[in-house]
Amino acid sequence: MASFRDALKSYRSLQLFISGLILFAVAIASYVSYLFLPQPVFLTLTRWLVYIAIPIMLIGYLGLVRLRLKQFLDK
């Protein structure tokens, strides 16, 4: 049962990390749009997407690292 919980936590952490990467990619696309069409809304959108994406990626990555460390120490 513990391995199922670990797998579920790993899946959730990976899902958070990938969601953060997608948001970061959208932020980059928004910044590229700002370069071609300089509207302040694109710069503001880019800033807020980065503010949201980085913590989500960090939470997911730290969750994955924690699970890998736990698996390593249990061996």
C-alpha cells in the first residue's frame, strides 16, 4: 500500500512540475508576443505567469526530490 501512495505522490509532483513548465512556456510566448506587438498587457501577463509558474515548478520538483530521497534512504 505504501508503494501505491508513493506512486500517487510522484504522479502528483510530476503533474505539478509539468503544469509549471507549461505555464512558463505560455509566459515565454506572451513575452514573444510583446516583442512583436508592444502592448503593456502582454508584459503584465508574462510577469504574472512567471510569478505563478516558478513556485508550481519548484513545489513539483521538490516533491519529486523528496520521494527519490526517501526511496534512496529506505534501501
